[in-house]
Amino acid sequence: MLRRSGVSLAHKIHPISTTSSRSLLPLICTRNISTQKRPNSTLSATDSFTNDAIYKPTPPPPASLSTLPTPYLLRTILICTVSTSPFLSNLLTKVLLSYTTFLTTNRISRYILQHTFYNHFCAGNTKPEIQSTLQRLKSWGFRGIILAYAKEVEVEGESSASHTSTHEADEADIASWKEGTLQTIRYAEPKSFVAIKYSGAGATAVLSMEHHKPASPSFLTALDEICEAAQADGKQVKLLFDAEQTRYQDAMDGYTLDLMRKYNPRNAIPTVYNTYQMYRKISPSNLKSHLELAKKEGFGFGAKVVRGAYLQSDPRDTFWSTREETDESYNSGIERLLTFENRSSGNAEGINVGVVVATHNQTSVTKAMNVLQRQKAENGMEGKSVTFAQLAGMADEVSMSVINGEANGWEKVNVVKYIPWGTMEECVKYLLRRADENKDSLKRTGETRRAAWQELWRRATFRA
Ligand SMILES: Cc1cc2nc3c(=O)[nH]c(=O)nc-3n(C[C@H](O)[C@H](O)[C@H](O)COP(=O)(O)OP(=O)(O)OC[C@H]3O[C@@H](n4cnc5c(N)ncnc54)[C@H](O)[C@@H]3O)c2cc1C
């Protein structure tokens, strides 16, 4: 049983605060071309790094947005333009935070939101709407989507008032989270991806993780039901457990490893994926030891690799001190996964490895593609499944560089968009929360807008 009595609970479920100067727009067009110099520091993110000089990497193909419709490009430019103006983006964020319900129910504002933010960043609220978004993305060359349910609870930091709840309320939180996730699986296309946040199970579940207390039986049962639904015949959906705040990430890693043991056979594409935030100093060694554990115990290993979104809010000393160290940590983590020993006929002990390269960073994408090609040429890719992912409505030029990469001699790989579904109000709140976590992204909105302008100019001047 979950022990709650006598514990000073430091978190509570809360509506989004309106006090910060957060901006919705950073989320919208985050994109960065990094020079990614290796750090001079003696700190080593991992013990391996691709030497591009030796492996003669191909450069990224020129970004081509030729498959994207003109109205979409115009909307991208509009949204990115607003996002680069601190005044406009802060104003819009404050208005959205203060009047979410009114703006999402009033006919005129709802219409405007529908044709701007909602259609740009969200999949819809019903199965037909989600299907239609999926078909649109497929027509642009995407393999599919990572579907996430926008409705979630947010858990405050240490300074929040004491959390109090009844056993019934905790059970209701878990039941609602489970039902939302099961609905997402039902809406997802067979063999596609569904993203889950553990924190959606409620504040008490989060507190148990943070304080390393036993999880409630209903939470564990819900996880089993979710994994079984994902593996059901004809579905075979892959579950990506998102990474969240550092203070409960260790417990989440533990749950996800347990689920991998149970639901990832060694010789099939993994069902359960953990997320590794490579800005954390601990992540390279975690990734290495979790891979070795999977090999030793004989279960398939799934990893979504991100840099990390909580730089502004989590304790700074848990992250690499510099941007360059995070870049090296990210690129090396991807290389470790892509080059992990292959499962071939001569390697009966081998395990399957699923990798989701989740980034908007073109340099990391290019490095990953180069490692992939080298690995394929030298050792093959048996037992490996690789997918590239970007957030919906963002970094389209990065997505397209991979989708159109064959023209440049790149390996054909799957590219997907991570996209929330839900009502307009749920999605607006979701986007505001993600924006709050990604505040530093405001600086990096130029490339997407520039790529969209270039494509529009190409069309206007009838260039091939
Ligand atoms: C498909 C997808 C799924 C995602 N899922 C998650 C998730 O589950 N959990 C999560 O936390 N995030 C998630 N993210 C967000 C991700 O962690 C990044 O915040 C975002 O993608 C920006 O990083 P980037 O790799 O795209 O590239 P860039 O924009 O090149 O990198 C920016 C990132 O670099 C890091 N960084 C910047 N400056 C410094 C510095 N001085 N020191 C150290 N590090 C620094 C930060 O992580 C920052 O977010 C996801 C992103 C995508 C595309």
C-alpha cells in the first residue's frame, strides 16, 4: 500500500501559475544549429566518440520544405515571428494563461486558436481528427507520429504547499491517467508510438517516486494494463516513457527497466522505451549500465534520447556545465546505442535495441546519420530499430533533411512527429507547460522561419 500518513507532501496538483514571464512561443520554433565543439574540459561524457574525419561523413542534405503546403509555411512564419518578439510572445502567453477557458470556448477566439496553434501543434481530439493529421504528415513523408495525451497534472516544486489527498482521490488520479493512456493507445496507429508521463498518475504517485517509497498496487496494475494493451494483437504500439524532473527520474528509470524486463523480449522490437536526458551528468553512465543490464538479463532495450527540457528549473549541478558537454554527451549516447553489438545469427546472446533520436539539432542528426551508415556498412543493423523524432510544428527543416536524405546518400530511416491530442483547452495548457520547461528555446527560432521563407521565395520565383 502507498504510505501517505504523516508525510509532509511537498507537491500538489495545480493550475499553471501566471506569475512567471514564461512564454508559449519558445516551444513552437525551437531549433539550433550548434557548432558542437568538443569540450576542452577533462570531463568526459562517455568513453567513445565518433571521429568524423575517419568515417568521412556526408554533410546534411539541403533542407527541402518542398512537400509542405503554402498555408502551412505561412502559419510557420507567423508563429515563429511572434515567438521571436519577447513582447508579443509574453503578452500572448499571459493572455492565454489568464483566460484559457474563455478563449477556448468563445466562438471567435476559438476559431483563431483552432487555425493557428491548435492545428499547428496538435493532432485533434477525436480518432477521425487524429487520423486526418496522421495522413497529412504521411503525405509530407513522415512515417507516423508519437501520440501523447495532452491532459496531464502538473506537480509543483519543493516550495509548494503541503499536498493532502485521500486514498480515493489518489486512486481516481491513477484511474484517469490509465484511461487517458489506454485511449491514446486505442487512437494510435498499429506499430506506432505512444508517449506517457509518469507524473500524470498524480501528485501522490510522484511523491512516492521522489521519496523512493513503494508504488501503490493500483499504479503498478495500471502500468501492466497499459503495456498489455500496447502489446495486444494487431496493435503492437511502442510506449515511450518521457523523462521528467531530476528529483524523481531515478524512480522512473527503475519502473521502466522493470517494464522492459517484463515486456521486451530479447529478439523483438521493444515495446517499452526509457528516455535519457543527456544534459544530466549521470546519463551516459546510466545508459551504459542499463544497456549492459539488458544484455546480461536478456531483454530488449528501448531508448528515446533527448538533451533535456528542465535546464531552467532543475538543480544546475546535476547537468553538464557547458552546452558543448551536453552536445558531446548526446552524440556519444546515440553512437553507443547505434553501435551496440548486433543481434545476428552468430550472436545468440544478442538483444534487440530500439532507438529514438529525439532532437531538433541538425548537427546531432547529421552525426547520427553518419554513425548509422558506418554501422550498416561495417556490421549491419540486425536487431536495431532507429527512428528520428521532432515535436509537431517545429524544426520541419530538420525532419525534412532526414526524410529527403536519400538524395544525399543517407540511409532511409523513419521520421516521426511527437504530437499531443486532446481538447483545445487541454492542448493549450499542455503547450504552455512545455513552453515553461523550454524557456531557453526562445533564442533559437530563426532557422525554421528562414527555411520557410526560403521555400516560399523558391515557389514565388518558380525555381526548381
Ligand atoms: C520527440 C521529442 C521528445 C522529447 N521528449 C522529452 C522528454 O521526454 N523529456 C525531456 O526532458 N525533454 C524532451 N524533449 C525536449 C528535449 O529535451 C530538448 O529540450 C529539446 O528537444 C531541445 O534540444 P535539442 O536536442 O532539440 O537541441 P538544441 O536546441 O540544440 O539543444 C538545446 C538543449 O541543450 C541543452 N543545453 C543548452 N544549454 C546548455 C548548457 N549551458 N549546459 C548544459 N546543457 C545545455 C538543454 O538540454 C537544451 O534544451 C523532447 C524533444 C523531442 C524532439
